[in-house]
Amino acid sequence: MAAFLYKEFLAIRGRWIVGALLVFTIFLGAATAGISDNEWIMILHVLVSNLGMCGMLAISMGLFYQVAGSESVWKQKAWLHALPVSRKTYIASKYWFILILFYVMYSCTLFWYSMVASKPMPLNMEAQVEGLYSLMQSLMFICIAIAALEFPFALLFGRQKAELVKSGIVICLGLAFVTWFFFGDLSVFDKLGDLMAYIDRHPVMMMTVNFISNVVGLVVYYLSYCITVCCYEKEVGYGDE
């Protein structure tokens, strides 16, 4: 397992990614130590939260395919024939690596937040900042769920077919949204302000929702792994011996 994880780390050029994260951490620490203006502190919070969300999307839309679709079927057979590992270990390494990437990005964002949060902010900015970071956990759950849907297609049929499936889903959702926008009830937008105010008044409930969402996301992720393992044996033609 460790060797497969290291292989995926090299496949995505992980040393460059680690170096970029370290450089940004040093830059953020220096910037935080050198400023005291409330406006600049808010800019740093926006920068950190946006970078965290962009990192999640980069993993979901870019690094995912470098891991899940990096080998063709015959290369997968060669790996499993040449090495004393089972198909479950091979597939699990890819699932584990993507999950680790998401949680490393989330942990980095929280660490950067703790650095910037060392500077005091006015009370009227705290709600806005917390709202920015509350989106991170929800976005991570969405990205994990998308990865769970894409993994079986990427591992069994390759990157191109997986991207076609993803594009089809996005197009269907887009058409559904456009249809609702023209013919649906748009009064829901008037209630968004009330929803945000309700969220601000019930932080404990939102923490519970986020926790349940993460548990559901991990369960869906595990079910995706089980489905991939089951289908992989039938598609490739052999299983564990």
C-alpha cells in the first residue's frame, strides 16, 4: 500500500505541490506578521478561503484524473501480475490517496486560518469570515461525493469515458437549472437572507449538519470502493488468488 501511495505521489509531482504549500505558508506568515489594518486582514481571510476552495476543485478536476486514470487496463494487469498485491490493495491505494489529498488541503486551510485569525478583527467581520470558511467543509463533501461517482468509471473504462460521464451529468444539471430558472418559482431567492440569518443563529445545528454530511460522504465513498472492486474483477477478468 505504501509503495502505491508513493507512486501516486510521484505521479502528481507531489514534491512541487508540497513546495508550493510551504512557500505560501511562509508568505502568509510574513504577511500576517506585517499588517494590522482590518481591511488587509479581511483580504487575507478571503485569499485563504478562496485558495482552499480552489485547491479542492483542483484535486477534484485535475489531480483526480492523474491518479484514477493514470494507467490503462493492460498496465493495471501488469501491476497486479508483477507485484504480490491484490486488486483491493491496488484500488484502495487510489481511493486512499485522493481522500488524503482532500483532507490535507482542508487541514492546510484550517492552519492558514489559524495564522490569520491571530490578528484581532472587528465583531461585524466575524460572521462574514466564518461564513467563508463554513463553505469549505461543504465543498469538500461535494468533491468527495463527485470522486465517489467518478472512480468506478475512471478505473474501469479510463479517463475519457469518465470525463464524458461527468460532462453529461453537468449538462443535465445545467439544463435542469435553466429550466427551473425560466419556469420555476424564483421566490426562493428572497428567502436566502432569512436562511443565512437562521444559520448564524444556530451554529451548533450547522456543525451537526456538516458532521452528518461528512459521514454520509465517507459512506458513499466506501460504497463506491466496494462497487469498483466488485466490477473490476468482472471487467478485468481475474480477482484475488
